[in-house]
Amino acid sequence: MQMNASHVPGLALSGLIVAAHLAASAGELRLGTAAVNITPPLGTPLAGYYHERPCDGVLDELFAKAAVFDDGNTKAALVVCDLVTLPRSIVLEARRRIAERTDLPGSNVMIAATHTHTGPVLIRDSTLDAVTGANSPRARQYNAELPERIAQAVADASARRAPARVSFARETEARIAFNRRYWMKDGSVGWNPGKRNPDILRPAGPIDPEVGVVYFESPDGRPVLTFVNYALHPDTTGGTRASADFPGALARRLAEIKGPDMLTIFANGASGDVNHLDVRWAARQSGPEEANRIGTILAAAVLSAYTRLQPVSDTTLRVHSEMLRLALPEISDAALERARAVAKLGPQAKFLERVDAYKVLDVAAREGKPWDVEVQVITLGADLAWVSMPGELFVEPGLNLKAASPFRQTHIVELANGSIGYIPKRSAYAEGNYEVLAARCAAGSAEELVAAALRLLERSARAQPQRPAPGAD
């Protein structure tokens, strides 16, 4: 695994951000950024599908990108990795190492994955580990080294803290994201039912077209960091070469405009049922070209948002989290027997049968033990909030969360601080198909997570000092 950060688009480690060991003064935000290369060695299995795919090349490098925030009283960090997921065990080990190496509490670090399907496979203690190659020596070695790489990114960013100005804006981009579940003419809900399928009636859910942008610059106006939040499944590149997919293309485009010293961090929003496939368009939509197309369009939305940036009114940093216990889906003895038979067939079984079988086997292995998951919020004044979700949340609960948030701009960071896989909205469980068959949590889990996030957001908002009404003495 590489550790050289000199080739990351948007981060030239040439002393732009002066290393700072002094604490921030009250009311002043200090920011440090860093990126550590986490591209896997050739031969490491790639993630994202239900079979083993050894990596045989590198289209573009993968990174763990970190931003460390310090308001003089509170310190927090956001880390996003070019990976398909991040198991809870890796998050906890990375946090432990971060706490050892820096003055940041591990509990104040949010660690997420972009969900690229051309990154290395990670061990999830799942039946799928044997199917995807996660148990191979190369994969195990990668998994063992990853927490240290994440901790290194945070330690580097922490050492580079320097005063920063922060502003934010949003743009709308509705042309590259599509709900991949559709009502069909026979009354069923289809999943990626094929281009120009005449049996499609309409999408079974919405998308979230909001592009959330947070921009950080030095006091003299030099670009330091752009954070981008958008809800779209990064599964466009495909193949057997490592790639950050469209988030990597986005970073390259913004670096061309803002310069190589600015880091771009992309975090995926609630996109469990959203992808890039336009069923009305007959053209093929896969490969590096599609990743570059989508990344470029998304970059254009960010560039548009730059023109409407508003300064953050207060840089007081707050971090809150809550642990939840999410129930497992119910499985019958007959379903377990059927799952064992399907697993023995392997690739000879139908795809959706395998999806359901691996889910049933994983749920049965827990012997009734619920999922212990974390919801975390990081807020900046009354303006900005980042909310972690421990899996691939459906878009509609995410939209509800953002609409109810008391903050002016709220960013959902999915696949953060661990992952339990798909988290469908309650009504989808009766509709069935891929995401529901794969879901290892019970109906209502999405709504429980949203409720917990809103509790934390309200708690943080209540701690905000009340401003006098306009015209008051």
C-alpha cells in the first residue's frame, strides 16, 4: 500500500499550510488537511460485486482524505476514504490510533467511505468474505494496514492546522442521478430494469439533487479545501483497475480550476436507491469515460455554487453521537435451509437468490444480536451540520432528515463510522427486490436512525447562543 501524498489531485504538500502546534484562539477556526495514498497492491481483490476481482492495474489512485477542525475549545476530524465501505472494527482501530498520535478524541472523528466499487475489498465478517476474496492473504494484509493509513492522514492534517475562513452554498444537479427502483406495469417494483424497458411506469422514489458545498480558504484567500456532498452511487468505472470513480474525477476537475494545493473531499449522501443509470437513454453508461463525465458535471455544479458562497456566521464546533440498537430482519427456518442450498450452488444460482441467501446466512449467524450502530453529528455554528449514517441509507429518509434539520445546510455522510449495508425506507420492505433482499436490518431502521440524528441536531442547535432579534438593544 502506497503512502505518498504528493500525487493527490488537490493537495500539494509543499508547505502551503504551515505546520501549527499552537492552539486556536477562541472564536477562530483552524483547519488542517492531508491525504494518504491507500491504493491497493496489484492482486488485491476489489470490492463491490458478488465475485472475486483481483486488481490488475491502477486507473487513478485512492486516498484517505482528512480535514481537522479546531475552534480553540473543540477539535474534530472528518475522514473520507476511496473505499466501498468501512467496517466498524477498522473505524474503532483507526480512532484508537488517532487518539494516541494527536490531541483529538477518537470519538470526535467521523470516518466514511465514498462507496467506490473499484477499491479493495474489506473484511466484514460476512458470508460474502469468502465469495469476494476478503479472506485472501493480500486482502487481510490490506485490512491490517488500513487503520494506520487513516490515522496517518489525520495526524498529518492535525499538524498542519492553520487559520481558515469558511463559507458554504448549495447547487442543484438533477441530470446525473436516478432512482434505480421503478414501478413496473405488472405492479412490481423493478431494480435497474434495463434501458428503455417498455414495462417501466415511473420511478418508485425520488432523488436528492442538492450539491452541498463547503469552502475553506486561508486568511489571504488561498484555496485550502472544498467539501462536496451529493447522493449518487459511485459504480460507474467498473473493471479490474483501482479507481476512485467519479469522486476522483470531481477532485481532478476542481484542482484544474482552484489549483493543486486545494484538497477536495467528497462524501456520499443518502443514495442507497440512487445510481447514475438513465433508463431513457440508450447509450452505455459504464467505464472510466462515464466516471469522468459525471465528475465533470458535478464539478460544474460546484463551480456554480462558488459564486453564491456565504460566510459561516459562527465557527463554534460541536460534536455529538448516540449509539442505537437496530433489530435484525426476521428469517424462518425454511428460509435458512433454502439459503444454505443456494450458497452451495454459488454462481450457478440466480443473482437475487444469492443476494437473499447471503443476507439470511449473515443474519442467522448473529443469533438474534441486534446491530450496535453509531449516529454522529459535527456542527459549525448555526449554519453547517455533518451527519453520519452507518450504511447505504435510502434517499427519502435522507431528504426528510435534511428538511427537518435546524441547521442552514446539512450534509448526510453515509457509510460512516461503520456499515451494516443497505438501510431501506420502511415502505420498501413490502416492495422487495435487490436492496431489500440485501438489507441486514429490520424495517423501521432508517426511520430510527433519522430520529436519532434529529435528536442530536436539536441538541447541538439548543447549545447555540441565542442572537438578539433585529433591532433589539
